[in-house]
Amino acid sequence: MADKKIFLGEEFLPTQWYNLNADFPNPMPPPLHPGTGKPPTPEDFAPIFPMNLVEQEMTPDRWVDIPEEVLGVYKIWRPTPLYRADRLEKALDAPVKIYFKNEGVSPPGSHKPNTAVAQAYYNKAFGVKRIMTETGAGQWGSALAFACQIFEIELKVFMVRVSFDQKPYRRIMMETWGAECFPSPTNTTEAGRKILEMNPDSPGSLGIAISEAVELAVKREDTRYALGSVLNHVMLHQSVIGLETKRQLEAIGDYPDVIIGCAGGGSNFAGLAFPFIADKIAGKEIQIIAAEPTSCPTLTRGPYAYDFGDTNQTTPLLPMYTLGHDFIPAPIHAGGLRYHGMAPMVSHCVREKLVEARPYDQMETFEAGITFARSEGFISAPETCHAIASVIEVAKQAKEEGKEKTILFNWSGHGLVDMASYDAYLSNKLQPYSLPDEEIARALKAIEGLPKIA
Ligand SMILES: *Cc1c(COP(=O)(O)O)cnc(C)c1O
């Protein structure tokens, strides 16, 4: 019988991160400064991020050394196990092998501390005393709270109001690790007050929360902002996932035909997929799928265009698939997937046809999560359920076509603090939800007048 899980010893923890930017056949379009219309200089980012992270954001290097201090913290939970989902295979009765990388074993329960720890370390090394950030479902806020506590940095988190109300346990986790957490929009920032004037009951959005955090970060010399996804340096830090997975598969002499991850801002997907995309660029045949919600279908229905990363138009213009910076998504339960944009690196992969994107409805994703819980046992984060829905779809198709396939997916986190959303599904309180066409038209309006991608 094949092993259920493949462990790596700590001596196999990657000592360098991988940067796919070094291997793109066609380079990514640069970000643009909204004022000058030219690529931003490192100094443009200086009020927002510490310079050591700005350098990483722009680096063309293929490999970047992981600092000893970061490796020391990674060792709390890394290398993470790779599982063979043989019980799910049996439940699906399809000619497939399924593997999943378990990123839910970190203290906060997701892949997010891979970058949170690195970012806290670099901020500390640069002399930053306080960090401002936003969080959707609370996963990023809790990951950064864990990391800032280790490196003794003060942290304030703006949490999207709808999640703040739905998910008190994530806030309590942040507070346990010593951070402060506020429901966004707040009346403590101009950005927040502007939204509240228009709609006092605003459910909030990641874009609004980012605006609030950035506004406070740039006000003080000892304060910076941190982002949990989307940016190049976040994709870089997450590459440990795929690098470990390659070693693990090598150890058992296997290699995937299909790789799947859910995509909100794109970081867990990129973390698993990018080291394999290097192989794809070199000629390997791999199908790579980014799974997203039908309620926030950035990659499958949004235009590829320059847009702001936040509602208040304070960030540089990023080349990405976008639903418009003023997009306020429906309050579905996969909070971590409710962002209007998508990482420029992931967007570029889709544009270049290295990656395909597929949308999944929340009914289908929770059903997939239940199938997984009743076969493999683990209860998945609602975001992760999108990847599982995609795995099941691919497996069913393989069965119809009578084709054998090896599928690898990223189990980005557990759902143990998301049981209210499982409750809503199990007690028939959820409905299918697909973004109306009018919303796509509105997205196009929001980016009208911004520079076009050449
Ligand atoms: C935040 C989160 C996501 C979505 O963010 P990405 O940057 O797209 O990875 C997915 N799964 C889990 C468990 C998360 O916490």
C-alpha cells in the first residue's frame, strides 16, 4: 500500500525562495505610478513598505535566500506533509491519484504565515515598530498577528465588517497573539468615513480595509503596511509550498498531470503552482487550474487591465484581471476569495495561457468540502473548498473520458473557525450566487480612463 503521507525532514526545508519572474517567456507589464504614468521607483513605495521588501518586490533574481531567522520560525510547522487522498479517490470512484499539500498545519491554520513571518522579519530588520494591515475572513490578520508577536512588532488590523461580525474567533486569535482588530470601515480614517457617509451599513470590502490601513501606515515614520497576497514578494515567499511538494513527489517517484489551487489574491495558488510552472515553461505538459468563486469571478469574467489595488486609489496601478477597485462583493462565506483584483503574476500566467481559471458556485464548493470531510476527515476552509470542487470536477471528467490522471492540489487551510458557514450550508441557508452582468459593466466603468495594457 502506498504511504498516506509523505514527510520531509527539516534538513529538506528549502533555503531559497523561487521567483517565477526570472523565467517568464514574455515579461510581465510593469506596475504604473498613477501620477506620472511611469513604472514606480523604489522610493515611491518607501512610505508604504520597508525598502528590503521593496527590493524583493522588484527583484529579477530567480532565487532569493531565506534568512536564518525566518527558517527558524518556519520550522515550527514546515516542511508540511503531502497527503495521498486515497479515501477521496475511492469516494469519487474515478481513475485518478489525488495528492494534497497540507498548509493547514501552521499555528494560524493556513498558508498565510509563510509570507507573514517573512514580512514581519524584514520589517523588524528595517526598524519598523508598527504594522497596519487589513484582513478579509481574518486568516491574514491572524497569520500576521502570530508573526508580529514573534518579532515583537505592534499590529493593527482592519477587518472587513461582514467577517468581523460572522467570524469572532479569528479576531480573538489576533488578540491572543497580541494584535488589535477593528471592523472596517471605521470612523478613524478619511477613507473609512467617506464610505460610512455614503452607506452607514457598509459590509466593508478588502479594498476599503486596505485604504484604511495604508492611510494610517503612511502617516508615521515608524509604521508600515503589509499585504497578505497579490504582490510579487508574497508570491515569492509562498514558493516554499511548491518547492517542498516537488521534493516530496520526487521521493515517491510521482509527478502531477493537473495542479489546482483556489485563487483569491492568488498567493496559495502561486505558492504551489509556480515552481511547477517553471517545468511547464521548460516543456512539461501540466494542466494548471486556478479555482475562483462565481460571486467574485476576477479571472474568468474581469478584464485584464491596469487598476488600483484599493478602493481609495492610493496604490500603484497593477496590471491584473480586475472587477474594478470599487467592487464590493456579495457577503459569501469564502471571505478570503473576495478581492476585486488578482496577483499580477497570476494574472500574467492566465494571460499567457500557462494557467486556466474556472469559477465555482458556493453550493458546489461546500458540497465538495463535505465530500472531503466525509472521506479524508479534514474540514477545509471555505476558500479551500473551491480547489476541492475543481479536483472533483477534473476527476469526474477523467472518469467520463476513461483517462488516468494524477491531480495535485493545495489544501490552503482548515475550516475549524469557519463552522458558522458550514452551518449555513447544512441548514439550507445558502443559495447559488453568480455575479450579475451589470456588475461587470460597472467594473469596466471603474477602470475607464486608466492607462491600458499595451
Ligand atoms: C486567504 C486564503 C485564501 C485566499 O488567498 P490567496 O492569496 O488567493 O491564497 C485561500 N485559502 C485560505 C485558507 C486562505 O486563508
